[in-house]
Amino acid sequence: MRSVNRVASLLLAAALLVGGSLSAVQALLLALDQPTPLDTTGWFAALSSTRWREPTVRAAAGAAVLLGLAILIAQLRPWTPVRLRTDERDGWYLHRRCVERRLADAVSAVPGVRRARVRVRRRGGQWRPRVRATGDPAARAEIEYAVHQELHRLTAPRPGRIDVRLQPRRRPA
Amino acid sequence: MTNAGHRLLWTIIALLLVAGGAAALAAGFGTLRGADPQAMLLSPGLLDRWRTAAPWSTLAAAVAGVLIALVGQRLLARELQRPAGSLRGTLSHPGRRPGRTRLAADVLADALVRDLTGNPGVRRARVVLTGDPPRPDVWIRVDLTADAPAAGVREHVRAAVRRFAATTDCQPAHLDVTARIEPGQP
């Protein structure tokens, strides 16, 4: 969500800059009775002939409400924290993405396992790694061992249950 | 701009969208007092007033456009601005008389950064000191190499903070360390 916000803000800023400049130039040229870069007569005609009760207006208004509600929910729901606390005492945190990437690398190193993705959530005081990968379901124990080992290497707390879902590899037809 | 800033900006935009959309819907269904659903979006009365007020109305539109463009430019500048790499924080100490003494914490922070990066496992470090000098808040971010032993680096950071506290006589009131670890070698 953080990246989405950043990109959306960039686009909004660019739109405001371009739109504001264009409308300023347009209005200034109109005030001076000079030819304008944009022909707005069509827009004026459309807005002057459209009534509030028309389905197009209602649809646009409904879309604005829905979009606003979607953005509001996305902004107000709790976001996944960027960091994972490892210890209550010394204020040591690990960057979540780094941990997830390291765990995914560790899982991918298990023989027969490919395309591993790992998400780490915190429930209560415990970390809950969730592993999704392609490979032999029999490799589950090895995957759990690899995750434990990597977390130990990162001085992370002992995790709670490790959720492993293995998708069997499709055989070529 | 910070994440909190983005969140606030988009919450405000969302509220404006909901309020504007709901008002337009209410006007369309005739439930908004003073709004006629049969009326045009740009009513002839409004257009007449606009033409009567010309050229001031068009000049006002030009000024509004310039202001919108300025807002866009400021927002764009903030978005493209790199996070303040030189941020080191400020120590602030209340005096006996009304007022506070503020002190840039660059020198102290640089000393701790040098100590932290003395470990080969620490590729980069960033330190921010804030608060009251005898008991400052210390915020540290360390970027660790892929092969860095996390336990060893953690002990190194702890020792560096202890040395910092001893030499500057500043015992951290709050210590916050964030470690980012490079991905392992494929």
C-alpha cells in the first residue's frame, strides 16, 4: 500500500501540475480574446445540456462514492508493519521484506522446491511464517527445518506454527 | 513525503470523493435541498453570471489554475525529493529560564555511525538522535551484508551503543535498531 500511495501521489501531482497550468493558460488567453490551445465549447455544450437526474451523472457520482470508499478502506485498515520486532528488551527490529526474502531463498535451496514465497505475520508475540512453493509435498519437514535454521541465523524469535503449502509440480504432457 | 503524509492525503481525497459523489447523487435523486434534479449541470443562470463577470471570472479561473499547478509542483517536488540522508536529529534541553537549547546532533551521530560501520558485516548505518541530551532517544538503521552473522552484529551494535553512552555521558532513554539484511547469494 505504501508503494501504491507513492505512485498515486506522483500521478496526482503530475495531473495537478499539468491540469492547473493548462487551465491557467486557457483562462488567460480567453480573457485576452486570443485563440486557446483547447477547444472547450464541446465540454460546455455537454455540461449545459446534461441534467442532474440523468443516468450518466448518477453513474459518475456513484463511481466517485465507491472509489472514495475503496480508498478510505484501504487507507484506514491496519497496514502490515514494515518491521518485525525480535526482542522486547534491546529494541532490535528486522525489516520484514528482508526476512521474507531470506526465508524464501532458504526454502528455495531445499532440493526439489522451487518458486518459494514467504510471508511473515506476527500474532501475539510469535512470528507466523507462511510458505507457498512448488515442489514435492514430502519436502515439508525439510522446508520447516530450513525456515527454523534461517530464523535462528537471523536471531529471530522461535516461530509459532509454520504454514507450508506445497503445490505439486505439473508434469509435462 | 512520509507514509503518514500519504495516508492523510489520500484519506482527505477519499472523503472529498465520497462527499462530492454523495451530494451529486442526492441532487440527481432530488433529495438535496435547494437542488433541482431537472436543472442542468451548468445552469443558464450560472453561465450568465460568468459572462457578466468577465474578464474577472476568467482571470479568477486563471489564478485558480496557477494555484492548482503550484500545489501540484510542490507535491511533485516532495515526492521526488530523496529522504533526508543527512538527517541526524536535534537534541533539545530545557533551560532554567523559559526557552530551550537546541543542538544539532551530527557530530555525535557520526561518531556512532563510524563505530557501527567498523564491523565488516555492517555495510551502512544511519543514526538519528533526538530528545533531551542526558537521556536521548537513539534511532539506528543498519544495512547488513548477506553473510553477516546477525548475532555478532547485534552484539556489536549493543557494544557500540554502550561505548557511545560511556563516552558522551548520554544513556539512551529509548533505543530503536532496524536491521536490513541483503538477500543471500543464489
